[in-house]
Amino acid sequence: MVADMQNLVLSTARQQQLEADGSEEPVNRPCLAGGELSAVAEGPDECDDETGSGGNPVEQGRFMLDGKEVQLPVRADDSLGLKVEALRTYLEEVVGTDCFLRVYHRLESLAAEDEEEEVNKEFLQLLGAAKLQYLQLVHQLIVAEECMHAQQA
């Protein structure tokens, strides 16, 4: 659901930008269906299995921003924990610590009953249109932390 909400926020921001530019290009927005967002998100929303040993990039500590891997100051053989901490530091630097923490906690607290328009406004207000793309990295950070905890269990 978090990834679906991210896609919703990103598409809404794009539509607002198009409307501001006077463009008539339609944008498909995901909608709630039975309490769940109906859009299919790109990227993993959870670990592939309980051991966290699946093959998705997040489980391997590879984080993607707009289809490109984010270059962090870590090596390929570093632990997932080290890679997660490097991503957290990167996000704090790029969007600011206070903003990062607010977005992180809001993403973690998303529920099916949340009003999508209100959540869209919240993320857009917190990050602004210029930094809204980093929402996908915050989501990947949360997924990676869940994978890391699954590996330790």
C-alpha cells in the first residue's frame, strides 16, 4: 500500500504541474478500490520471503531513484545494515532531517482508511514538488529495514 500511495502522490504532483503549465495531457491516477489503492507500484513493497534472501534490489541494498541506482558511499559486500544507514544519511542530507523524519513516520503510519487526497497533500506539502521523487527512496528504506529485521529474526 505504501508504494501505491507513493505512485498516487507522484501522479497527482505531475497532474498539478501539467495543469499549471496549461497542458491538457491526461494522467491516470490510481483510486481506492475496496480500501486498497488499485495502482500497481514499481519496485518491491516487501521482502520476498521471511529470510530476506530474495533477489530484489532493496534486499541487496541497492536503491533506485527514477530508475537509476543511487550511488552511496558503500561497497557491494557491505552489510544491508550499513547500506540502510548510508541511505538514511543520504536522505537526511537531501531533504533535511526534520522533513525526512516526518515523511518516514507518515509512510509507516499509512492505513487503508486514510483519505488519498489528504495524504497526497501531506506529502506534497512536506517534500514540495521538487523533492517529491525522494518519497520512493524513503519507501525503499522502510522495506530494506523490514528485510534486515527479517534476516535477524
